[in-house]
Amino acid sequence: MSLIGRLQNLEVLKLQDDAIEKGQWETSEGEFLQLKFLELDAIQISQWNASSDHFPILERLVLRKCQHLKSIPPNLGDILTLQIIEVHGCRNSVIQSAKQIQDDQIDLGNEELKVIITRSPLLRRFGGNLQA
């Protein structure tokens, strides 16, 4: 994954299933510097360790059916370009971490960050969203 993260023109990344080894995903400084869109779909990690410095221009984060993931790294909310976090069919702790990131940003005066939550993994973007 480190090799992919260092691709200089990588703006969109969609990872599915076993794309990341089970356990945890640790991103590092110097990776994903041009990434604007990140989608994690049914990945098998339980812990994600990342810093806002690792995704400096990320605009949209989408998590789908990430049943093992415990939470979204809280400092991803510090990414100044982040506009949307979508959580679809993930565990409650991931939903709560997305809402906490949004609440923290509101406390800092950033009311632009949108959090979109769909509780069922079968529902899609327009099929039952609850916008937080």
C-alpha cells in the first residue's frame, strides 16, 4: 500500500475487500499527497492510523460495509479540503466517529463538512440516507 500511496498523480483510490491486510492500516507522511477521493469498501482492517498530513487535499471519504473498522481517525477532520464523509453500512462506532469529526469541525467554525450516513449496507446513496 505504501507504494500505491507514493504515486504522484493518484487522485482517486477505491479499495475493496482484502486490498489492505487484515488488522490495521498505517499511512505515513509523504503518501497520498494528491488524493482527493478515498473509498474503502468492505475492507478487513479493524484499526486505521492516519494523520491529516497523510491526506492533505482529500475532499471526500467514503466507507462502505467496513464491519471490522472501529473508527475513523479523528484527525482526518483537520484536513482543510475535506467536504464529505460518507458512511454506509458500517458499525455504530464508525458512525459515531464520523459524527464526532463533524461536531469538532462545527465547534471550530467549519460548518461546511457534510456527513452522510446510511445504516444498512444494502441501501445506496439515495436509498434511505440519513444526513447528519
